[in-house]
Amino acid sequence: MLKGSFELIGDKSISHRAIMFSSISKGYNKISNFLMGQDCLSTIDCFRKMGVDIEIKDREVFVKGNGLYGLKKPDNILDVGNSGTTIRLISGILAGNNFDATLIGDESIAKRPMKRVTDPLRLMGCKIEGKDDANYTPIKIYGGNLKAIDYKMQVASAQVKSALILGSLYADGRCSIYEKVKSRNHTEIMLKSFGADIEVEDLTININPVKELFSQDINVAGDISSASFIIVGALISKGSEVVIKNVGLNETRTGIIDVVKAMNGNIEILNERVVSGELVGDLLVKYSPNLVGATIDKEIIPRLIDEIPVIAVLATQAEGTTIIKDAKELKVKESNRIKAMVDNLTLMGADIEELEDGMIINGKTKLSGANIQTFKDHRIAMSFSIAELISDGEVKLDDKECIGISFPGYFDLLNSLSK
Ligand code: S3P
């Protein structure tokens, strides 16, 4: 069982944005509760290579911003490691800056589609070269002289939306971006606080260029995506009761809470407050013996996209059928997360079927130990460490190190809560 309370580590999405927006602002920025995960460190590395002075002290980061037009052409290739958020968002910034730069990443990044970002940036007049017509790394961006666009998003992706908002900061006029489905809006919230001229009306985002962004101190909310592993662990292991403090509760991210409630899970929000423009609160989660299946589809998908792997584990412990669909995006994450969950949960004895855009899980089933192939995907690895809490026999992960991408200290925390 899991028992105890803890302060949640910083949000990955917000930490990336804090470094990027601080780097292109004018003045000194202090970022507290920064996520020291490998992905966010990759973002720091890229901006240092473009001449930004970034200092790390414990869990705080100090950034001396170079201003909107102050980045320098990097001497070397920019390596984003495993980070999709870094490569997508930085592309928007590079498109606006008057130099060329080349982006690469690890073998997972090499398989992740980039045309969703490079196509609309090309529409803004940016010259971009890369493998398969700039769909894959290495990608070379020749920035500068961007034209304003009106753009209808083709995929529900906050990474694409954010890249375009960042490019729009440098355009020669007002840009409009239309989302089909609302995705996480940390970029809109944070950029406004840096002085960007952004208006949001339902699914439309209008951006007017400004001359400069101004420095901010940012306190990073806790990462609900990281919390989701502990939430599910507490819901499924007998006798558990956990308080997770400082959880980011931005409504574009809280699909997991809605689903847990729909599945009869015992979860309560306490002490809601606003920190650096983001809603945060504490979560009280208790063992829930009467979980039931649910259908998870349509608009809720972007609000819980990263939590689907661990929701699949939860569904194996719920009575009845859980259907997850409209989630084709899972195939182009750090790994093909549909396949990774279906194959590995099948090995553990779950009743699970793969769909083109999701999966169907029939519960409740007893899980047994297995050798798990993580594909070096942090969220797959953590999902199966949670499945192990209730399985007969050992769950062996072929890679544990990948968890450091988003959740440094994960196993120490899990061990400290395990009673
Ligand atoms: C992220 C957006 C999501 C998410 C990723 C982080 C972000 O990706 O899966 O982990 O920080 O904007 P998509 O926008 O591609 O769905």
C-alpha cells in the first residue's frame, strides 16, 4: 500500500516554457520548483548554446534573458535529447531569429513527426530543410522575416500550437491560430505574463507582435502527469491513502481526475490556489475497491494524453469494460504507447485489445509478473512500476534510467510511500 504525503516535483511542460520564455525576455528571471528532469535540462543546454546565461542552484534556475531578438547563432548543432517539447517549441523560436541552426535528438526523436510544425512554419515563409521533407531530424531552420498567418490546426497538439504562437511573436502582423480541440494552454498563460499580446477566445488564439518580452519570476506548479502514477498506485493498492501537495490543476490537464471520478475512484481536491497564473491544489487519494470501467474519448483525450498508459493499468483493476479511443497521437509519443501498453499488459495476464486509435480493457484481472519492454519511454516504465504494486511476482523493467526524463527521484519517492 502507499501511505504518506509529499510535495510534487515541477511540471515538465511549464519548466520547458519557463526556460524558453525567460531566455527571450529582457532582464533577470528566477524559476522556482523547476523540474530537473533530463528533458528540461536539454532545453537549458540548447539555450545556453544560443548565448543565454542560465545558472542552476538546487531547485531554482536563474536566467539572464537576451531579449526577443538577442539569441546568438549556436556554434554547434542543438541536441534536444529525448524531448519532443524542446524540438517543437524551439523550432518556433528559431524560425523567428535571424540565423540558421540545426536540431537533432536521440533515436526516439528521430522517429517523431516534425511536419506538423515545419509545414506551418514554412507557410510563414521560413526556410526549413530536413529528412523526408523536414518531417524528421536532423532539421535545419533558416530563421527570420516571418509573415503573419491564419492557421487551422491539423492535430490537437499543444506542442504545435506553442511553436506557432512563438513564431507569431516574430511575424510581420497579427496571427490567428485555430484549435480543433483545446490542448494545454501553459504557453498562452505564461507568455501573457511576459508581456506578449495574446487574446484567446474559445479555440482561437490571436497574437499581435510586440517589440520585447519582459522578465518574470515563475513558480512552477507540480506536474499532474507525474502525480498520475502515484494516484493510480494509491487507487489500486489496498489500504492506501496519499496526499500529493502542489499539484497543477489547469483544466486543460485534469482529464485524469475526471476519469478517476467517473471510474468510482476516491480522489479529493484540497486547498485550491493560483500560483504564477496556474491553478494548483493538493490531492487526497485513497484505495478504491469498487472501480468501474469508463469510456475515454473525444475532447477529453488531449486533457489526459500522457496519463493514458497508467490509466490502462487502472482499467485492469476496474470491473467491466474501459474503452480508450480517439487517441492515435499515442503512437507518435516517446514510443508507440498503444502497442507498448497492450503487449506488456497482455504479458501480465490482462484482458486488453489493441485498437487503431486506442485500446479496450476488460477488468478486473489479477496481474502476474513479467519482463517489460519499456522502449526507453519514461511513462511506460513508471506505468509498469505501478502495475507491480498489485501483481503476483516480479515486474522487471528493461530500462529504469529513462524515468529520469520526467521524474528524477521517482523510485526513492515510491519506496518512501510503500508500506
Ligand atoms: C506537451 C504536449 C503534449 C504532451 C507532451 C508535452 C507540451 O504533446 O504529450 O508530453 O509540453 O506542450 P502534444 O502537444 O504533441 O500532444
